[in-house]
Amino acid sequence: MKKWLVLVLSFLIFYGCAKAPVTGRTQIMMVSPQQEKAMGFQTERAILKKERLSRDRALIERVNRVGMRIARATGKKLDWKFFVIDKPDVPNAFCLANGHVFVYTGIMKYVSNDAQLATVIAHEIGHAIAHHVAEQVSMAMVTNLATTAAAVAIQHNVHSSSEASAYMMALGLGANLGIVLPYSRMMESEADHIGLMIMARACYDPRQAIAFWEKFAKQGKEPPVYFSTHPSSKQRIAQLQKLMPEALKIYHEHHCDQQPVYHPPLRQSRPAYGDEEDYRVPTRRVAPTYNRLIGPGY
Ligand SMILES: [Zn+2]
């Protein structure tokens, strides 16, 4: 048991800890930012190979415009880029560690205005600037070390192989329910927290975050919280309500209410004639011209 503890501590001393932005939470980091970015690029290559990019010019422009405003409000100089994936049945979005944000068209049916789109993007960007991927990998490393040490201890202290496998199953379940899932839920809540403050800083009305999550909550049956990677919608909305006075303070301090931001309802449009060529989906490699076309600048 002592050996793995020494190993974990030496890892921690070597790589040290980090602090999450906005919340100031101390994080265990065993993965360097370069490694995390490399993981981001790897995931991106796999996604762009598999998914079809949207050709809805109005939507691409909107995601870029709202996304860049959120990105600027973070104060972080990442290589911000925004992609719209054409998948109407997938209500999802995410941001990779390299600052590349992917919004699936399926989420747009829950989004009524720019501030609600900002809620989605700010939440995802919140995960990225808090380095949640690196932290998750670090946590998995610690959990693996701990469960391996416990497994060795079990093997030495049980009388039969069936007894050992029963303990091992309990150990795996315990690690999942006791560490992995709660950690994942905590990161979701943190991304909500960071996202709310960033959207307020970007002059998007933070109250729209609650409106969005309320609508999104109605989209399907939720699994019991203890078996889920996400907090329940009720918990999520309760946390946002608790944080709302602070978010509104930021919103008013930036005098956002004196310069009303127009939130036009989202409108789907078809690409103009001849646009198909420009928005052709890259097959083997990501064509750099495509990235320029939908990258920052819109
Ligand atoms: Zn999330």
C-alpha cells in the first residue's frame, strides 16, 4: 500500500497542482498542457474524419460571432475556432483543449436566442479553460494506481478466486460510484459556474442560462444522479440561481444593461447557390481553406 502512495505523491510533487479559473478550485494535474493540447488535436482529427460539417452559412456565422465574444471574455489566448457539425439528432457541443469548439446542429432546437447559444458555448469553453480533460486523465491515473494497489492487497488476503472476483467487482463499482462519477458531476457544475460568469462578462444576459437549461431539461429522461456523469437539471438550475446575483453584478458592472444586446431569434437558412463548393466537407485532410472560412474573423 505504501508504494503506490509514494508513487502518487512523487507524481504530484513532479507535476504539482493547478487552480481552476473563476472557482479557484485546486486541481491535481499529472498531464502537461502540451499533452492535453495534443489529445485535443487527436480527437479533432477523428471527429472531422467522421462527422459532416454544416453548410448553413447563417448558423456558422452566428456560432462564430457568439463564440468569439465568449472566447474574448475569457481573456485566454487559445487558438479559438468554431465548427458546426450537421447532426440534427445530436443535442451536443464541446470544446477541445486546443480551443476548438464543436456545436452540433441538434442543440439548436433548444436555443431561442444568442444569449442561450452563449450559455452552451460558455459552458463548453469553461471545461476547456479549466483543463478538465487533463484533470480527468490525471484522476484516472490516480484511481488506477489506487485500485491496482487495492487489487494486489485483495489477492493476498482472500481464500478463493470467486471471493477475489467478488471483491474486485465491488472495488471497480466503488471506484466508479465513489470517485469517477462524482468528479465528473463536479466538473459539470464547475463548467456551469465558469460559463455563467463568462457569459455575463461578454454582456449576454446570464438569466438566459436558466431559461436554456430549463428547456433542455425537458428533452429526455434523466438517469438517477448517482449513476450519472451530469448533475440533475434541478441541481444545475439551483446552482445557477444561487450564482445569479454574482453574475448579474458582473453584467451590470460592464454596463451591459445600458447597451442592450439584440438577441434575434435563431433562423435556419440554406446555403446560397454556389456555396456548396466552399463548404465542401474535407475527406482525408482538413482543408486549411475551410478552417479559414469558418475560423475567427466572422
Ligand atoms: Zn459539460
